Amino acid sequence: MKQIVFISGKGGTGKSTLVSSLSLLVKNKMLADCDVEAPNLHILMQGEILKKDDYFGAKEAVIDSSACIKCGLCRETCRFDAISEEYKIKSMKCEGCGACTLVCPQNAIKLEEVKTGKTFVSNTPRGTFSHALLDIGAEGSGRLVTEVRENVKNYKKDEEWLLIDGSPGIGCVVIASITGTDAVVVVSEPTKSGQSDLERVLGVAKHFGIPAFVCINKYNLNLKVTSEIEQYCENNGYPVIGKIPFDQSIVKALQEFKTPIEAGNNAITNEIKNIWTRLTNKMKKLEE
């Protein structure tokens, strides 16, 4: 199964809209939303949840008050000020490093796994869909992304493609999203910040040796920056596989929880079809 991840250097570039549109066009595929901190692909998928689990992706110190002698060593050792004067753990501050357990003379502190999110596997008319939601303030988003991708494997049949809606940025969640994939599609927009973020995230893909392609969304809002992005991609060997124009009807369709395809926007639908054709053709050439 070929894995293609759609990412962006910043949020709001339209990658989720592109993935949800492709989910209607591409046959024999599975889907995953690896933006676990602010997922939104499920809003357009309208699936039925098959499996829901709590995810325990971190550890937190727990103090046994009956054994604690309040010697203060744990508070002195903790670099994160995670232990109160009453010798209670401040959950939002504890990093689970375990330093306090090492210095406690009474062995009154231990590390316990804590819930950091939820994972979901849904059945949708467009294919099996894996997604998750990180708890507010929780750590370990990269590990949760890995869990989302692992859950896909448990439901795989004979699907040919896995379309991944990745996380924005260049941090650990992006690295977890793209690791081991067959191709990266970076969705950018024609602004100076969009151009800068595009270059940064392409650098991440290059570092991990993953073939990268570029789609410029809302390209006609600033033709000068669009031209600069195209020139950068040409100079550095990143094929631009699509340019989607800004269209107010897309915004209206999304407000009604519809993709441009479901809204009957033929011009945008044709361009998205061409993006998929160009992408798959270029991937085949890389294999030759």
C-alpha cells in the first residue's frame, strides 16, 4: 500500500480540503488524519466510529501520601516545579522524567501511565479512516500520530493507497506523519510566510529522503509570489503538480460541510483530478 502524506508549513493552506476531495476521487484507499492537535478531516468524512480507545502516551509521578515524609528532596530535584508545597503533583507541569522517584528515600513516588488522548477508527463511504484527538495540554503528540498510522494496519485489506492528512509545521508531529511514506505533497499558499514555511517543510522531507511535490492553493491571489514559489521549486527539483485558484464557492461549500466536488465545482474538481494524475505518474517514474 502506497502512503502519501499531505502536509503544510503552516495551518490553513487547504490540505484537509484537498485530502477530503481526493477521498471522493481515489479508489481502493484508506485514510488517516495525523493532525491530532486540531483534527478536522472527520467533519467532512461523516463516518461511523468502529473503535474508540483511550491513548496512554505519557507517564506522570504519583506520590503515596501515607509513605511520604515530606523531606523536600523531590521538590528540590524537580526542574519543572511540578510538586506543590503540600506534596501533590501538578499534572500540567509534570514531565514524567522520574527524577523525583530516584531521590525519594521512602520510595513513596512512582510513575504511572496517564491518558493523553483518544484514538478512533471509523467506517466511511470513502474508506476506513483512522484519526485521534490529543487531550488539552497533553504531551506526546508525535507518539499519538504514530498510533494513528499503526491503527490503519489493523484494518487493511487489499487497499492500494493510504491518504494521510498530516500536521502543519516542521516539528515532531510532522516527522511522525511523514516517516516511512512514499511521497510528500506540500500544500502552500502564495504569501511570503507561506513561501518561507514551504521551504522549511520541504527541507524536512529532503532530510528524510522522501520524494516531495508541491501544490499551490489559491495561487491567483498573488501571482508574483506564486511565480517565486514555482521558480524555487524548479531550481531545487520539486515538481509543482497543481495550482488551485481561489474560489469563493469553495468557502461556501465548506460552510455546508461539502467538498468542492460535492458542491459541483467542475473547474476545481478537474484540477484536483489532474493533481492526482500528475502525482501518480511522477511516482511511477521514480520507481522505474
